[in-house]
Amino acid sequence: MKRIALLSILALSAFGFNMVSQAQSKSPGELTYVNASAKLSKVHTRAELEAMGKLELTKIYQERIAILTELVPFLALHSKPGATLSDMGIPKTKENLAHLEKEVENKQEYLNSVNETLTDIIPYADKENIIWSILFFEEMIQKANYHNSQPTTNGSNTTTPNTPQGTGTTPQPTAPTTGN
């Protein structure tokens, strides 16, 4: 168990370090509310996830939490990963830049804290619950990214994002069953 926790911490430290180094390498005018790395590198199928062990699942779970932490608070701004204040139509005032700098710093502190906790507790979760959560998170991220890629219209958009399976519909995770 300690080996799993240590490997998870190392993997997440690398992911977190990447996000921090990107944030620190930009000048305040180039910082973004949604980090450019907040994208799915892969969307998994249930079968792929079921073939994985809890260590791999925990890593994927934590990566999805990091992406959601980047995307969800800023959905109303239609902010694509890496979009600058100018890209989002937000003026670069002293106050807005201060908010942005504080947000980048606070977000990284939050992710470090939550990842430390998740590394310790997720391995105790039922594997089926972890898989369901990952599928649910990936669906949310796909919907957020699809929404951000659509032009703003007054009508409703009934098209669903393309999935890796090529079905044209968003995969619906099946809720895990409990022993009740």
C-alpha cells in the first residue's frame, strides 16, 4: 500500500510540477484561468479501465480532478484551455491581473492538497466506483470542451460531441451498484 501511495505521489507531483512550471514561466499578462494542459489526452472505455489496477485508476482519477478543477469554475467564460484574458474578452486591468495571479496560486495549492488526500484514500474505494467516476469525469470534460468549441447562438444545440468510439453520442457511465 505504501508503494502504491509513493508511486501515485511521484506521478502527481510530476503533473502538478508541470502545471506550476507553466504558470511560473509566463509573465502575469500570459497567465490563464484555464491551464493549457487541462485537456484529456485520452478518453477511456469501461473495458480499458476494468483491465487496469487501482494504482493506474487512481492516477487517472486524479488527472481528471485536476482538469475539472481548471475547467468548471470558468465555464461561463467559454474559456478554452490556455486562453488568455484577452482571448476571453477580459480587460487586463491591475485588479483583473491580481485576481488571475491569486487564482493560479490558490488552484495549485488546492490541487496539491486534494491529490495528497486522494492518494491516501482512493485506493480504499471500490474499483467499480473509481471506474464509474472516471467515466463520469471524462463525460463532463468532453461536454465542457465541446461547449467551448461551439459558436454562441440563440438557439439550442442538440448535437453531441464525437467520442473516441465514433458513435457521435456521449458515453453514459453506468452508476455503480452498492451492496445495500
